[in-house]
Amino acid sequence: LLNEGRVASVPGTAYGLSPYFRISTATSEEVLAEAIARINAAVAQVE
């Protein structure tokens, strides 16, 4: 996600939650919406 979508995340394995990941939501809704769009685009490239 960092390389393809420019969104930082933490692997869920760090919290015993594989195969998930964690992101911070401590920002504005506008920034979160952009991050979600970037995550969706990065995942679409993998599929």
C-alpha cells in the first residue's frame, strides 16, 4: 500500500489479526476518503 497507493499501514500480524491491516483514522474525513480511494486503486491493481 505504501508503494502503490501511498498509504501507510501496519500488518495485522502485529496484532494477531492476519491477514488484515491497520490504518490510523486520526485525520479529516477528506483525507480518509482520499486514502480509501488510493487503497481501492492499489487493491484493484493486484486483483
